[in-house]
Amino acid sequence: MIVGLDVGGTHTDVVVLEGKEIVNKVKLLTDEEDLLQTVCFGFFEAIHGLKVQSIDRVVVSTTLATNAIVQDKIEPVGVVVASGPGINPWAYVIGDHYYCVSGAVDHRGVVVAPVSEGQILKIKEELSAKNVHNLALVSKFSVRNPELELKMGELLADNFDSVTLGHKLSGHLNFGRRIATAYLNAAVTSISRKFYHATRGCMEKEGIQVPLEILKADGGTMAQEVSEQYAVETILSGPAASVMGTLTFADRIKEEVVLDIGGTTTDIAILVDGVPLLKPLGIRMGGFNTLVRGLRTFSLGVGGDSWVRLQGGELRIGPERKGRALAHGGPEPTPTDALITLGLAQGGQKQRAIEGMRRLAERMGKNLEEAAEEVVSKTCALILETVYALVERVNQQPVYTIHELLKGRQVNPSGLIVIGGPAKELAPRLETMSGWQARVPPDYDVANAIGAAMARTTCMVTVMADTNRRYVVAPEEGYVDEIDWRATKKEVTQIAFNLLRKKALRLGAREEDLKMELLEDQEFKMVEGFYPVGRSIRVKAQIKPGLITPYSEAAA
């Protein structure tokens, strides 16, 4: 059996799958003041009466890191940067404890200036005095030679709770994004570590002894132990879970939009031929461009529990959420109350919903039914306006799916896959207003947890070879070796696949799900004094994002 758990801002969903069947599912309100209590109760409810010895996989998707960044509840971080000549490091200042130090690596990975131990030790004293316990260490071109970052880490590591080295997070070259990514990773490492350790405690209390896996922004998973080093990769795992939960239901020959309508937000994604779109360079979070590879999603501040009010004579819905719907004990009208008033949704105290909508109707100068209809229609209109705008933005840029670049492809959706609490009630209205077929999958209300449970372990490696200097390196993996000056791109590719396989197994992948593919293979001749002196070879390979066996067969 497999357990999938999605901790959202409004609800926490838990499912237990055996083969392709749902054995049990639980939906409960998320206690944002005590996420752990919510998780523990969710586990207890979901596995009650089941043989826990039969559980062989547990995957958690959580908004923890995302909320910490967005709400600025992150821990202080000391950022130490070695840029070398040719760039102004002060252009990338981030956080309240930012330091620039000497030291440089050139574009071929040669150390042209060492770091100053005196500078580093002075920074160590200052950060200790300021009670800063987390570090982000970044040097330019560290993906070609991490020596400076490793040296700084050696001098500083024993004094700090967490130390993030920039080259460990991505093989992409982008100094500014690398600094931001390392900073955010360091900022959420401690809170993520505490939460995941406590989650393991909940599992053990219920007798679940299998490893814990965490969902990432790219729709893949990683082992909990590894996630403590790469906590930033879990940002936006909630929207990723939405997408993964719809893949077995997606149409393979057309373009569709996934709408996950939650209590606080509606998460939006696009599928092309049943495959999600990707942000290959990195997603944006908390105002920062990162190197965190993720599915291309957008979160709109409109959901079933959004605050509905009249403001300046205009009907406003969201992005604020004042609490639950009136029908469920909340303080203000919501789209859920409008649906209940119209008899389109059931549950809760219907009279409270009607009374709240009647007060709103009086301020709008309309009768009860007209006001409720307008709330529902405007909710759908806001969602569809955002969908159209997202499609337009996608078509202004190269279209990447999780597998490839679709050259010249223009996205033209003709369908909606609607999941989340009010999916069944809003799907017909969305279909009528958009003209697109709207489909609601089975178990739409816990699709996020299903997506987390079924997601495959993913990872990527970047390998670079310089035949002139006769070395091959994959800094993310701590791999450096000699290479023959006659080495070919094929040989470097094989090195990449070997490293990828080892990395995937370390992250928790199963042998049957090691579906590897080549993302990039480039080869350039290097010239000095008008004569060729060797070749620069760069190879990038990944485990394809997707679903574990046997669910991948249904999504193929």
C-alpha cells in the first residue's frame, strides 16, 4: 500500500492506495498553528483498521517552505559570495547578512584567486555574534569548480546549523539565481528538517516503518534525509501534486488546463498531450528568481473560502481569506456560501450561508438568488481570466514540457480538468463560460494526495568535460575525474547516466522507475592562438518526471 498526504493551506488530504484502488481517504481542516497535529491526525484516520505492515511508501506534499518564504517567516541567513572580476556582487544583495569576499574561478573552472581565510574567519565571528545559524556560500562558476565554496564551507561549517553550497543545488550557470536559490534553501532548511523529523515521529507512532519521501516542485519525489539538504526544492509542491494527480485522467491528444480549486487559492497548470509544462531554468518565489526546476503553475488568490464583500460599489472576491465559509462557522460570506444558498452544494449550516448572502444582496441592491448567482459567476470569471492570461504568457515564450522543448508550438487548450473541493459544483459553470469541455476526475476532492502518492522520484545531473585539461566534473554530485584527451560525447553521456542512476537510488527511486533521458548534449571546439586545443563537452540527463509503476501505464 502507498500513503499520499497533501498539507494545503485550507485542507489536508490523505489517501491510501493499494494497486490502483483507493483503500481509504481523509479530508480534514489544516491547523496552520499546528501543522504537525494535523499530519498526525491525518495518518491516524487514514490507516485506522489497516495492516500498517503492508505500507511500503509514504509521500508528503506540504506548503511549509512556500508559506515560510511568502509570509517572510524564514530564518536569518549569512550569505557569503565570491564573484571575482567582471561582475558587481553587490547587485545581488539578498537578506540582512550579505558579505562579498575575495576569490575567483574563471569560466573554465580554474581558480585564479583563492579565498582569504582572514576574511572568512572575521565573517564567522560577526555572524556568531548576530546569532545567525544558517549559511549560503556561493562562488561564480562553482558548477565548473566548487573549490572556493568547499573551502569556505570547511572554514565555517562547524559553527552553523545548516550550510548551503551553491553548486549543490543546480548545474545551471546563473550567478544571481544561484545566490537567491542558496539563500532560500538555507532559510527554510531548519524549519523543514524539524517538520519532517516530527512527521517521521507520527509515522513511527502508528507503526509505519518505511522511509518518508517529499514531493518537489517538478512533480517528483526525494527521500526525506536528502530533502534536508535541498529544502528549497519543495516550494510549490502543492500545485505540483495537483498536476500529478490528474495525469492518469488527462487526454493524450489535446491541450487541457488543470484547475485545482482549493479553499484559499486556485492552482492552474497546462497539459500538452497529457504532459505538464515546465519552468526549466527555475521558478520564481517570494520575489526571487531561482534555479529550482518546477512545473509551470500559477496560484490565483480565489477559492471556495475567499472573502466576498462589496468594496467601492464593486463585488470583490479574494485574495484574502477570513476563515471558513459561514455555513461552516466562518465570519464572512464566501463562494461556498453562494453555492450552498443556490442549492448547488450541500453541508454545513445552510441558514447561516443564506443569512450572510442576504446581507450582501441588500448592499448590492439585488435579491438573494441574483446576488448568489453573481458571486458564483464572478468566481468562475476570475479563474478563467487568469487561465487566458496564463495561456497568452506561455505562448510568448518557448514551450517546455517536462520531457522536451516544443519548438514553435502554440498552446491552444480546449478542455478543463477540475479538481478540489467545489470542482463538481463549478465545473459546469466553467464549461459554459469558456466553451471548453470541463471534466471532473473520480476522487477529485483528494487528487493532490493521490498525485503525491503516485509521483516518481526525479533528479538531474550535469556533467562537463574539458579534454584539453583532461578532466570531467559533475560538481552537484561531488564528482571529479581524469578523462582521456580523445574522450567522446558518447563516453561523457555514459558517465552522466551512471551518476544519474546512483543519485536516483540515493534519493529513494525504485529500479523499475529509472526512466532516464538525455536533456542536453553540447560539444564545442576550444581554440588557443588560432589552433584547436581540445573540446568542451556538456551533458545533462534526468529521470523523467511521471508516475511510478503501475500508475505510469495508465498515464502513458
